[in-house]
Amino acid sequence: MIIDKKGMMFVLSSPSGVGKTTLTKKLAENNSQFAISISHTTRKPRTNEENGKDYFFVSEEEFKNLISKNEFLEHAKVFENRYGSLRISVIETLNKG
């Protein structure tokens, strides 16, 4: 049996504000095969953030609609805001290797 391995996923989880984004950007900067999953969130963007680059900024209603359609691989509510990773985005990125 031959197993065709594609990509590998790493989950980085820690409290807010400890440097997850900084660490992942540094890893991607030095490795062209490293891809960062862009999460959806209901929080408002910070002044230096771009929709589709840092997060996909969506309404509470849109987020709940994605939950009802089972579109998220994972999602959570943190400090009154919701965050989640779209299933299809993660799977497509993994399949690209």
C-alpha cells in the first residue's frame, strides 16, 4: 500500500497577545512551503489589519450561518468574539502539500 502524503498541519494555540501571529509570520518568511490558515472572526479589524490577509472579518450572522452549514473545521468564542477556520480552506491547503 502506498500512502500519498500531502501537507502537514500544525496547530498553534495560546492565550491572546503572546505572539502566535508573530511566530507564524516568521516561520512563513523563511519557508516557502509554509502556509498560514486565515481564520474568520466577528471582531472588528485593528488599524493595521486587512480583510483576507490577517482574518476574514464577518458579521455575527454570517459566522453563525457558517456554523449551521458545518463549514468550520473548528471555531470558538473568545472574549465576546468568534473565531474559526474554514474546513475547505484547510483541506485545500493540505492537499497542495
